[in-house]
Amino acid sequence: MDKVLIYEKVINDLSHYFQGYAIDRTAKMSIIASTLSNKFPDWIFCGFYRAVDEKLLEIGPYQSSIVPCAQIKFSNGVCGMSARRRKSIIVDNVNNFDGYISCDDQTISEIVIPVFSKDKLIGVLDIDGRLESQFDLTDKKYLEKIVGYLK
């Protein structure tokens, strides 16, 4: 199935999951990570790192068979760079990314989307892939829409 159709299904599903009752942000993060991971089973890792202070991310809800890094400084890795620059980052091959933090030996590509609430950085959505150049502007566009549920 075309990934645009998958993302549109995810957005439709999430709008139904979150409609009609209030749940906190952590619960929404859990549902988002689970929904995305189930719709994109070829991803290695899909989860959130929460901003716990001005320069530190801490693992939040995620889906994966690997155990991720527990904390990431804003000065380190793709997640740290995304948090520091407050923008989405796509890495086609992590082996060519200076300062990449490796949690496993399977990850080749990565996309990280910053998450904001009222212009305050509250975390990042981190997704790892097995294939080189697995993520593109289509992923960025839809994932930025999806993290909008966390405002």
C-alpha cells in the first residue's frame, strides 16, 4: 500500500481515538507510537523522547524490539539536533551522521520530528529504519501533522 494512504489511515484512526474524551499527552504519545508502529512494521523504532529540561531528552512511550537510549542531550545525536534546532531532520544513512548515537546495529536511516505545545518544545518523535533513504518529505509532512495531536 502507498505510504500516503497509510498515513491518511493513521490520521483518520487517531482522530477517532482522540475524539470525544480527554486523555493526557503521554497516553496520546503511546497511542501514536503504537498506531504508527503497527502500520509501518518495517520500522525498527518508533517513539518519543520527552524534553525534561532545557537541554535533555528522556525516553517516553515507544514501540520497538530494541532498548533505546534512556537520555539524550540536546548536543548529541539526531534527536538532540532536532530538539536544539527545533526542526525536523531526515538522515539517509546514520553512518554518515557525525555524532550519531547508536542503540542497535540495524538502523540505517532516521527521521526526527520536534513536538511543540504553545511554541514550547515538549519532545521529539524518533523513527529508525532498516533501509538507506527510507524516509522522505512525505514522511516529514505526515509525521508533522500527526505530532500536532500533542499540542
